[in-house]
Amino acid sequence: MTTLACPTGCTLVIEGIWITTESIRKVERLLERESDHVRDGAIELDALVSRLPTKNSRQLAQMQVQASHKQAKELRQLARKVKEK
């Protein structure tokens, strides 16, 4: 994506939409909060895995825990990329 700086601290996205620096910060914070939320859910689910009644349900829950940790990591990386731009 090609961007151009403007004198008021905006960024011009190639599609012609002006995005303010504050908007970028808000998106970054939103991504970080969502990452924290997903990670917290994964931690809570992980604590309950051993209490599930069947081996199959424990395996499915463990897969969800792993997927949630991966999603949280990807959201943090995306927030970092937004901050760098």
C-alpha cells in the first residue's frame, strides 16, 4: 500500500481515504485489547481442560486453547505493524 504524508499528520491511503494518526493509534489499541481478551480466554479454558469429562472434549478444548494463543499472537503482531506504519 502506498502512502503519502500530509502536513497535518494524516496519511493518505492509495484509495484516497485520509487516516489521522489518532485513528491509527485507536486501531492499534483495539488490536491490543482484543489480543489480551483472546489470550485471557485461552488461559481460562486451559485451566478447565482437565475437568472436562471425556478425552475427546479435552482434546478439542486443548486445540481451541492453542488456536486462541496463536490468534492472540497474530493480533499483537498486527498491532505492531500498524504502529510501525
